[in-house]
Amino acid sequence: MTRPKVPSLACVSSSSSVSSPPPSPEARAPARIEAKRAENACRKWTLQRAVVALISIVCVLSIFVPAWPRNIARRCNGSGTWLAADEEVHPARHRGREIGAKFNAADLEAAYQSIKNEYAALALHPSSSTQWQLISSHQDGSEVSLLEHPEDPSCPYVRMTSVMPATIEEVWDFLDLKNWATTMPKMDPFYEGLNVLGEYRYRGIDMKLARKTIKRLVTFGKRDFTFVSVADNPRGDGAWVSGTVSVVTDRIPREKGYVRAYQDSIAFYESMPDDPETGGARMKLTIVFRLDLNDSRDGGDGGFVPMWIYVKTVGATGMASVQNMKRQLENEDWKGGATCDNNWLARIRNGTGKC
């Protein structure tokens, strides 16, 4: 909608007028018509401003008020556009693999395999490079790129690539669940905790069923993720592969106080020659993932985090995570097993060197 120009006559104060001789009756008629038109234009402009303000208020309330009716909340999309009453903001979409209440190691491995090849093609296939949109880069060569999902544009693919100052084994250990108590607070200031619910092995692949929790995201509530962490066999080209795939099972139901979020990811660890200048070890890390901080599955309670905000900020936050990881690998503090203060504000007060 084009914003109308502010009328020049009816929207200004009459107190600034200057006394002058009264015009003749013939001269007053056109003036009255022009004044009436200006008054109507001013009323129309004011009404348009009021409607836009009302829609904005409704959209904000649909995001921040948990008790706001879902059928109203669905009418405001991330950019604040009002939609028709029978139009869904998001169509039916995938958010985690259904594995049922009774599952075994083969079921978990199948859930992982369902995304592995897709993500591998997006991350490593040469033809995929032309589809990615670069949204953040660093002078050290690190990049964060975005790729729109063909059926779910609100939840795009994100690819992070960087050369890490460590061996493949060291980076693998850094990202291993057993070290998350030490490494995750350094990567994610909102990290709260991890609970490993079971360990499985199938066809030489080691898997852990786990639940991760994160703290409140400013004005938004806590989140949790239920997923299978996979240590896969090396690829034919020698690259190591690990991944996490979100799963849905009645054995890990939604918990009060947490919004059940979603994330799938695959990481590829490729060897590189040692740094020619320093002689230090290095490797290339590529991570492809999709993330939704809202509970978008059937029966979910939403979560009210506008995904357009996530899309706009993932370049900066993704690059910050990469750079934090590089610093920790260089410092090797995480190898000592010392944990960080669980309170992010205390970590800032005590100095970032503690983490």
C-alpha cells in the first residue's frame, strides 16, 4: 500500500491563518470544494495510518502473548502482513522423524540415513555451490551461506564452512556429546544442559538418543531438542561424518516449561595439509543444518519466535559460533575438562577468559 501524501490544507492548524478581506460568493464556492476534498483526503490518510497501526499491534501480540488464539496468530506472518482467515502462514511441514514409542537401533539409523545423503549433496556436491547465498564471510576464509528450502522457505538450509586449527580427531572430540558440558557454553550462551537417554550401535554406527535444553531467549521461553547424535563411518573420500537428526517419540514427550524445537545437522570433517606458515595442524569443517525454534508440529504450542528474525541474524550468529570454536581449539582450554559458569552474565563479569 502506497503511503499517501499528507494533505496540505485540512491537516494543518487554522491558527496560523492571516486576516484578509472576505472573498466574494463566487470565489468562495471553488474554495469550499477544494477544502472539502482536502479534508476527505486527510481523513482517509488518518484512517490508513490507524489500520496499519492496528494490524501491527495484533501481529506483535500474536508473537509475544502465549495465550493469544492460534487462529489469530496464524494470520500474521513474520513480516507483519495480515493474511486471510482461512490462509495458513505455514503449510504442513516436516519437523523431526517419527520413530514411534517402540524403536530400536535400526530405526534410529534409518532416521539419520533419511537426511544424510540430502545434506551431503548440498554440502559437498560441486553443483550446489551456485545455489547458496553467501550471507557472512571472514578474512580467514570462513563462510556462512543460506539456501531456501523448496517446500518450507521459512526454515532454510544453513551451511557453515571454516578451516579449523586442529586435527580431524581434535575437532571431532570438541563436538562430541561427552564434551558438551565444557564446549557448548563457549559456543552457545543460551545452552542449559544435555541428557543422554540411551546409546545404540547399528552397522558400525554409534548413536546416542539425547535431549538438549536451552535457556530463555530474551523474552521467549526455554527450548528443548530431542535428537539422535550419530558418529558415522568415514566416507569413501576419507571425510569423517557426524550428525544429529530430530526425532519424535512418545518416550520423550513435550515437557511443561519448554517449547519443543527442531534441528537437523550433518558435519563433514576433511583433512588438509599442515599450515605452511606455522606448521600447525588444520582441517576443513563443513556443517549443514536446518533449525526451527518454534514447535511447528501438529499439537505444538508454537513458540512465537518470528523465523524472519532468525533468517536475518543467522549469518552473524553462525559466524560468531565458528570464530568462538576456532579460539577454543587454539587455546585448548576445553581439553582440561574445566566447566564454565552456567550463568552467562556471571561469565561476562568474570571475563571471557574463563570460558
